[in-house]
Amino acid sequence: MASKNKLKENIKTIRANNDLTMQEFADSLGYKSKTTIAKMEAGVNDITFDQLLKLIDTYDADFGNFYEFDDLKAKLIKDCNICDRIAKIKSN
């Protein structure tokens, strides 16, 4: 499960560092409304996995900035790019 405090801090930082309004940021991630971004920044909403991947790709963000690896309960899958990255980070 995502650490919402970590999520909200990083969402806001990425948006601010890219000088984007909430609506521009929402548009870039495929959301219809800035309200979704406002709720994420307030720690009310989490981000969907698809939008998280899009955010990571679009803004060259690090997955580790959004989730604590101890919170991940799912088993890592062999030959999964994301799982491979998680495994490498965990081993360091």
C-alpha cells in the first residue's frame, strides 16, 4: 500500500518543479479534473498504477519516491521490469 504522505509530497514537488498548474498536471497524467490532483496532494486520494507508471515515465520519477518497499506485499515477478528494478533497489 502506498504511503499517502510520501505520495502527496512527491506529487506536489514534481508538479511544482515542472511549473505546472494542477489542471496541466492532471491533463498530462490522463485525469479529467484538477480535483484529482488536489486530492492526491492533500493525501485524500492515491494514484492508480497506470497513472503512476505514466508519471514515472513522463517526469522521470523514481518509483521508490512513492512507495515504501516494506509496504509492498505482492511477490516480485521474474522478468517484470518494475519487479526487477524493485529487487535491485532492495538488494542495495
